[in-house]
Amino acid sequence: MNAPAGRPQCGHTQAFGLDTGPVSTAPVIEPEFFAREREAIFRHQWFNLLKRADEIPNPGDFFVRDIEVLGTSVVVARGPDGQVRAFHNVCTHRGNRLVRAADGCVKGWQCDFHGWTYATDGTVQFVPDEGQFFDLDKSKMGLPSVHLDTWAGFLFVNFDDAPRQTLEQAMGDFNQDLKPFPFDQMICAGRWRYHVKANWKVTMNAFQEGYHVAFVHKRSAPDAFTGTDNPYCNISHMKLQPNGNQHLSVPGNPAHDLSPTEQIAFKFGSTFTQGTGGRGAYPGTQQDKSADWGFELNILFPFSRINVGAGWYYLDAFWPVSQNETVYELAYYFPKPKSAAEMISQEFSKIVLRDLSREDLYTNEVTQRALNSGAIKNITLSDQEAAVRHLYRTVERLVGR
Ligand code: FES
Ligand SMILES: [Fe+2]
């Protein structure tokens, strides 16, 4: 088929210095490769916890995240002094898991094994029968800290003893390209977690190309992102950073035939399947570089994203668990609704995104099972799948394959 007028059909892959050959399936099916990823990548990267510092605004507010790939759990809490800190979720007495709740607001935590108590700044407050211990210095028994930093208000942790780069360095070009987005003017409107039986790269790669849209989403989004001028959802603007970060502009279809529900929903704010909806440029986006702008995917290597649209954004992460298991987590942010109509409008966009994601996740599991058969040793990628290739090549380089 000829390239539709005005649509770039090639140039992403070679523009970013990538090869054009086949890509091995070993990195998504071999347990040994996953073990090497853990040591070479995951132990050293900043992880976006998909939560903002302003979502734990009060002293004592906390939340817990289990990081399966590193076999650990982290507690993030705002201390009595107002400072946010991150700790390993482990009691320093005999190593029991300290915090069982997922989140909350507390004065401190008490270990349920022998009752040691800790304040939300990580210091030990009370040791039962303390006189039985030998030279116990409580000031040295605080919770082990985890490196924590924020970027545009988002909380990140790093489990390295000495992180190899600052969070700002890890964000690369997003410091200029994405940071101006008004993240602080929106609040979390919904959060989901899915357990997916697929490798984290198989899962994530289905979310960073438009080639599948006309097929996987043919019923749920028959013409929102594809149309006669762009039938295969070609990505018109792509930026692949040497550190593994990626930016993709997903096109919208200017001829998208709004359903009656969309017509009502978009009148009151949300625009997930309608690009800007005629609302003009949005700060921190690359609208000017993309014809028929829809929304943007911003991938923070290795596995989280900050995806922005005109008046909304969503955070997601493809948390690796094993070579064929991933936890997909998604949090959707909107301006605080000022009316019931705006709330319903936002609910509509949330559900559309949820359903689209579930279609992708189902395909991921089917793909993984087929890959596990070992019947093919390589996959074949088009220029429109340059971001997929970039992820594989970045991982292979770091793992040393
Ligand atoms: S392990 Fe926590 S008090 Fe003993
Ligand atoms: Fe999709």
C-alpha cells in the first residue's frame, strides 16, 4: 500500500541510529535473561511510584509499594517534620515486615512480632523490655532508608546503594519537553492494577506503537486513532533518547465520528479520544510537531510512563515480576471536577482507557504463550515499531548481550 500523503512511513529507526535486523525472543522468555536484567538494570534505576508527593500531604500520611522484582517492599511517609522519606519495610529487630497496611495516616507503626514502634520519620520510638538488650542504641536502629526524589511532584525511589545518576539526569530531555505540563493542577481520579502473564517488555511494547490499534482496538476505538488518512495509526513524532527514554505522539483522527456518549462527555471536559477537541495547544506537549495530534506517550526507562493529553494525564508502569509475569499499574489524573457533569465526563474517559488497556493485556498473554513455545527465535519489526526495537536494544546493551 502506498504511503498516505503527509504521513512519514520511514525514518524513525535509522534516524535514531538503530539497526533494522531481527530481534531475538530470548530476552522475553529466558529466566536467566530476566535474572541478568534484575542485576544490570532494575537494581540501579529510578522507579516512578505513580504517586505524587501532594497525595500524602499531612504528617503521618504513608503508602507501601511491594517491588516484586527486587523482592522488597518500600514505605513512603511524610514525617512529623513535614519531610517525605522512603524506607525499607522491615523491622530492624529481627527483620519482620513492619507495615501491613497499603496506606493510611498514622502516628507511627508497631511491629506485630515483638512490638517495637517506629515514628513516620523512621526513628525507633519504643522497645518493649529494652533493658534485656545489650548496649542497644535506639538512635542507630531506625528503618533502613531508600533513596527518594521527586520530579514535577512525582515520587521516585532508587534501591542502589549509590545511584549512578540523579533523577534529573535520568529524566533527560523530559526536563525540557515534559516538565512544563500542569501536573499539579490535576488529581488522581482512578487507579488500577492487573496481574499479566507476560514478560514486562512484551507487555510494555504493546503500548508503544500504533500498528496494533486498527486490529486489537477495532471494536472499542474503530476510528478515534485511525482514519482514511492514517489507517495504521502511524506515529508522526518520535524521540528516542540514548538513555532509553522515549517519546511518541499518538495521532488523533480529525474525522473521528463522535458517538452520542462522546459528544456529551467531551462537552464537559475529558478528551481522551478527541485530541485537543479544538481547545488549542497544551503546555508540555509536542502538538506542534504532529499533524492530527491525539496524545503523547512518554516512556521513562525502564518501565514507567507519564502520558499526557489535552487536560488529562495518566501514569502507568509495567512492574516486572518474573520472565513471564508483570504487574501493570495505571493511575488517571484530571482537573478536580466542578460539577457532576464534569465528573461523569471524566468517568467516561477512564472507562474507555480501562477497556482499551484490557484489550492490550489480553493480547500480551496470548503473545507470551506463543513466544514461550520457542517456535520462532526472532521477531521482525517495522519502522513504526522503532520504539519497540529501541527498548530491546537498550536492554540488550545494558545486560551485555
Ligand atoms: S521483628 Fe519487629 S519487633 Fe521483633
Ligand atoms: Fe493498545
